[in-house]
Amino acid sequence: MLIKGPEDEILKKEQAFKIIRSTLDEKGREALYDLTGLAGGFPIKKEDKKLLETYIGPAVYEEKLQKLALEHLGGEKAIAFNRTTSGILATIIALTKPGDKIVHYLPESPSHPSIPESAKIRGAEYLEFDNIKEFHTPPRTSLIFITGATMDHKITEIEEFKKIISLSKKKKIPVMVDDASGARIRTIIYKQPKAIELGADLAITSTDKLMNGPRGGILTGKTRLVNKIKTIAYKFGLEAQPPLIAAMVRALEEFEPSKILKAIKIRDEVHKKLKKAFKGFQKTPTGVMIRPEEIKKEIRRHNLKTRLSPKDTSYLWAMLLLQEYGIITIPAAGMPGASPTLRLDFSAPDAQRLKPDQITKILEETFQKLLDT
Amino acid sequence: MLIKGPEDEILKKEQAFKIIRSTLDEKGREALYDLTGLAGGFPIKKEDKKLLETYIGPAVYEEKLQKLALEHLGGEKAIAFNRTTSGILATIIALTKPGDKIVHYLPESPSHPSIPESAKIRGAEYLEFDNIKEFHTPPRTSLIFITGATMDHKITEIEEFKKIISLSKKKKIPVMVDDASGARIRTIIYKQPKAIELGADLAITSTDKLMNGPRGGILTGKTRLVNKIKTIAYKFGLEAQPPLIAAMVRALEEFEPSKILKAIKIRDEVHKKLKKAFKGFQKTPTGVMIRPEEIKKEIRRHNLKTRLSPKDTSYLWAMLLLQEYGIITIPAAGMPGASPTLRLDFSAPDAQRLKPDQITKILEETFQKLLDT
């Protein structure tokens, strides 16, 4: 075993950082391909930086965000948050009281922790359903959440939305759709309407999920509710700061649904081509992955014995990808404790600069090098 | 009256925005002097933007921030927050329980709302003292706050710090110093030690107050406490995002205590020179100001009658400063409802490009124009 514990993982990570920084310095950003799918975008322009450093900057981007956010999500008014999670906290504080009930429907339990944890801080009771037949709102329910899509593309069906929203309207309980990735997965891949068009009062999305924005959230909906939430946001420091808002504005301006469809097309092509040389690659929502145990099996298929642990084979392959081709993945650059699965995400903007053939060839060549070491 | 209500204020503000944007486009950022004292700095460099858009960016700036934050504030570990307010919320959630008591000492009541409001959300009882003789900690006090300095430079004296901190150590209650502006006002202007050096367990400061960073907060202190606070920060989305952390890093790197002392020197010189031509200018902590009523009096002293309201005279003067010299102030560019007092803040980075003589001359010339209109 090469990597025995957290200390070795730190050394490995630092080695990766060194390669990335020297590549940046010597060859420029174009020589790197960040396929982690986890690099937040920060697409501000030179003129944005200038304007941001004046008193009026915030107001200018605030105004632009309003327009673009409502186009993207629908609704009457928008507010940008430091994170989708802080937007959910603000919503729960603004629209519920201690002792109230918060009901959450999602395609598959468990929920992202932000909803139950915020309910706990508020002193509200939290109920979760992932079976529409069981869904109901007990007395004193003051807020309903629907999760639009989970990160592995399980989505709430239109019929489920309609059932919950019509029930909520009858009982006059506001409905908030947590559409962190769903605002794009549901609408672009599954052709569903926007959450607001389905009758939701509020919707929130993450600007770093399936789009090239910074980590952060945008919430839109009914003016009366958004105003209440905004008051809470500023009271507790939960809102997005102007530089993030400027980056969100640029990300929304540059947003292209076709890029997501292209990512899925690349994934399918790459996966098909990889099948010829490998057995262990699986599809992810917008890319491909291979688990450490599968990498070890691939090596054995070439009648080679190795004393490397499955994890080590993944780390080594990831380091070869980085060193030879500037491809950044989590097994190379991840923090200690990060998943050792080798994942390539094609929804990352850098993936647009690689062709399916190239990707397959790079994986085959670096695997050959892995066999030779 | 020229400006009758919010609608007129919006038109006035939009006129100012137009001038600022066309100045930026035609003459560049150097032709503007933002003396509002409220423009957050965003001093990231070209290479920062490149690195930020890779997976490793956040880790690189996180590490740099640790080092610089501990140099600036002292302490064992640091965490950056979206706002000082969100840092206070995280601290209160992490270190107190519902039913506990939070005690706050400050040079002058009332407190910034962030502490009492966070206490309320937590379900903790809040007690406030601005008289050291009355200060005490009732049973079940689990957290003590001390405000280091108010924005108008009222500071907590060393003896008061010592009394509260020694009491807290006896009772084993953690002490957090809200040093939003105090981390610089107290140490640089009043030559006091850092809060941590005075024995505080935690200290937090605002990176946009008396330094050229973005709006945001940095908290440092005992590792054991910072770890607890960090867990809460990430759980609720209260932490600063990587682009803000990069800007904080640059602001700390470029931070020069001498600039603050220089701002005060400029203020004193400008104030002295202005006394020859005007009667109504007053000193602020790092600049000068004149109230609308005083502007109207100045006009009368020149034996001129005007039908303009005091507010209008301030708006007009501010617009002349912007149009003729690119000087941005709140009466020109502020949102509806902002204070109509004409303030010039010399701690703003743009002020470093103006000499006291220039400033006085500009004020005299634009006032002459105001008389001529």
C-alpha cells in the first residue's frame, strides 16, 4: 500500500496541488481540465470587478439578477443566497413559528440535512414522506417542501407535484420547491415545467449545480413571501454578497440548456466506447465513474498481479491523468477522506473542450501506463 | 423642492448611476473617487480568478486565510464568514442552548441587532450592559460578548476587558469579542492589544471595516470552540465562499495600519482647512460630514435665498461633486431613504489618491457652483 492513512492522503493531495499550480503558471488555465464537477464557476468579467468596487456595484448586479432569476425560475421577486442551505434556513425562520409543523415530500428519503436541521433550530416539527400515498399535512402545518430532484436524478413526478400543490392551496399552506439541481434536471432532461409554473409559491435552486455559477442559491416566488424571507436573510447575514451575485448574473447569462444535453450525449458516447476496453465503468447523471475495486479487477484481467490496494490504483490512475493530461479528479486532488472512486463529470465547463474520442483515448493510455508502473 | 418622494429619489439615484457607469466606460476607474466608505473592496488578482475556477482554489485560499487571519487577530484557528452577523449566529447556535443566558457588554447601548436577534432564534435569554459597574453573569450564562468598538469610535477600555475576562475565566464561560471595526480602531488608533491577547476565547472582525476587503467576517480563537462553530457554519450555509475568501486574503496581505492613521491625518487637515470657508463641517471617525440644514445655512451666509429644501441642497451638491470630479457620496448614489448628510470618508482606498488641498478646493468650487445654480 502506498497511501496508508490521512497523512499520506495529505501528501498525495499536496503533490496534486503542486502539479495544478505549476500547470497554471507554465501552461495556463487551458492546459487544465477540471472534471470533478465540483469546481464552482466564477465567470465574472474584467468590467465586473471594476464596478463591484464602487458603491453602486451591488445595486447594478442586484437589478440584473432580478430579471435573469425570474426568467430562469419564474416567480414575482428574487433573492440570492450565500448557499441554498442558508436560503432554506431563512425561509423556515420567516414562514414558520416554534411548534409548527413542516412537511417534506421527496422522491427518495433521506432529505438533504438543511431542511430537518433548520426545522430543529426553529423549534418546528419535521415530517418526511417519499411515498405520495402516505403524504398528508397534519394540523398546524405551516410550510410544505417538495424536493424537485435528488442529485442522482430521482425526480418528483408531475402528478405528485399537482397532488401536493392542490392540497396545499386548499389548506392555504405555502409550498416551497427545493429545486437545487431540479430546476435544470427536471426541466431540461425530463421536460417538466418550472416549479412556479406547477403552482409552487416559492422555488430555490443552486447556481453551481448543472450550471457554471458559484456555490450559492437563488430563491424566487410570491413577492409577499419573498419580502418576509429577505428581511430574515439580511437580519442573520444569509444573503449572497455582491461578487457572488455578479458571478450568478454571468452564469445565468451564459446558461445554455443544450450544454447539459451535450454532457449527457458525451457521457453515453464515452461509456459506449469505454465498454470495449474496460468492464468496470458505470454511468453517473452527467458522467462516468469506476470504483477502486473495479480498477483492481481491470488490472487482473491483464494477467498482472499488483500489491497495490484498490484505493492506491485509483489514486495512481488519477495522478497519471493529472500529470499527463491536466485532468483534475477527486482521487488526485480531493481532501483526506474524499471518495476514492474515479469520476469524470462532463457537465463541467472544461469538458466542452474535450471530444468523446479524446477522453476514451486518454483513459486507455493512462491505464496502460498504470499497468507499466 | 426638487426631490419630493421616493420616486424622485429613484430618478436622482438612476441619474447618478448613469454618470458613474459612463465615467467608468469613458475614463476608467481612476476617474472615480468613491468616498462613501461603504464600497466593499474586492481586490482579487487575475491569477486568483483562474485558480478559483478549479477544484483546488478553495483549499489554497483557505490555507492562506488561516495564516493571515491568525496574524491579524491572534488565536489558534480561523474561519471566514459570509458576514460578521452570520458568524455571530453560528457562535450562538454552537455555544449556547435554549434557556441559557447570553450576556453582552458594550461601550454604549444599543447593541448591533445581530447578537440579540440570534439569541432570540436560539431561545436564549439576552442581557445587555453598557455600565461596567452593573455587569454580572447570572446563573446559566453560557456565553459572554464584548463589543470592542462602536462604529463612532466608542471603545471598551482595557480595564473593562480585564474585569470581564477574569470574571469569565473564574466562571469558565467563553468570551467572544465582537471586534467588527474594533480589531483595527482599538489596536491602531487607541494602541490596545488584540482581543485574543487580552484573554478572549474568540474574536470576530469585519473585513470591510477600516480595511479594503469584501463585506464578510473572520472569526478566530481556541481550536476546540472554532471547530464547534465551523460545524454549525457549514450546516446552515453561513461560511464565506471561496471568491470572498480570496478577496479577504488579498485585503489582509495589503492591509497597512499606516493607511488608517493617514486617513485620520487627512481628516484633521481637511477639517481645519474647511473651517476657513465653511462653518457646518464636522469630523467623523475617518472623514468629514455636513448635515443638510447646515448646507442651507452656508447658502444663507452668502446672502442668498433659495427655495430648495435642505435635503435638495445636499443632493445637488453631491451631484455636482460626482459630475465635475467623479466623487461618489451617498446623497447622490444612495438608495431611497438613505441619509441625506454629505459625508466624505478618507479611509476609502480612493481617498489615498487625493490630497487634503485638492479635497478642500473641490468642495469650495462645487459649493460655488451650487450658489450659482
